[in-house]
Amino acid sequence: MRIRQLEPGPAWNEAERRGMALAFVGFFSAGVICVFGYEPGIRDAFLAGICGAIGLFLGSIAFHLGFYHRKLVLALLSALVLLVLPSAVTALLLPLVGGGKAIFVPGVAFGIVLYMVLHRLHLSLSGTTLETYVAQLAYDKHGIPKAKWELEVFWVSVALGAGILLLILAGLSR
């Protein structure tokens, strides 16, 4: 089913699903860019990866929701802004935070704020009530994967997510 054919809640969930795949790409590509010295403000590859994942995830959501609401110029502009904004804010706030375990807090905190702003914008553009929107978010029509390949992709994704979570926890314990 195409994203424009969905109700506002399932459209948000679909935009998130599509953004998750791009978040992995953003994490690894930003880390590689940082390792090769092209990121002037952020010197830590893990932090650059976090900012890249947040930026590409939010940029993808903004683009898909702009496409859903038929506002393509706004979709492209907001996607481009959200792509670089977490990295720029983290680079600006990095001297204030210092090093250690709290090094990626500005990027993550700013990403959460931008995520909530996107939710609110989508709700207001949809013209639906908050109760209806929350019910649509909770009762998405995709359900449990039924085909064999869907189950395999699901479990591979679970394993990758668990591995990334362990890497993040190992990075925090240093």
C-alpha cells in the first residue's frame, strides 16, 4: 500500500519504518566520513555515527510526511535541514559538554525534540484529533509478518538491533 493511501497514524509508522533503514546507513556513513577526516566539528566516529543516524532518520521522516501531505518543496527543504541539524548542534555544543559518556547527549536530546516537533506538525497538517491519531498509531494495519521471508528479515533485524545495542552499551562503559 502506498503511503498516501494510509490514514495519518499508519502513514507516520510507515515513514518511521522507512527512516529506520536509512538511519543505519547514516550511522555507518557518518562514521566513515569522520574516520577519514571530513567532519570538521566532530572528531569521534561513534558520535558522528549517532548524529548521522539521527539526521538521516529525521530527514527521511520529514521527506515522507511532506510527500504524504503533498508538500514536496517543504519536504525537500525540511529533509535537508534535518539531515545536518543534529550534527551542527552537536558540534556547537561539544565544547560545553566535554568528553566522556555524555558526549552524544546534545545530538540525541535535540533529535528527540525534533522528533516531537515532526509528530506535532504531522498531527496539525492531518487535521485529525489527538485521540484518533494515537489510536491509529497504536493499531497499525501491518501486524505480524506472515511470509517466510518477512519472518527471516524480522529476526535478522532483531539480531542486528541487539548487536548495535550491545555496541552502544559497550561504548558507554568505556
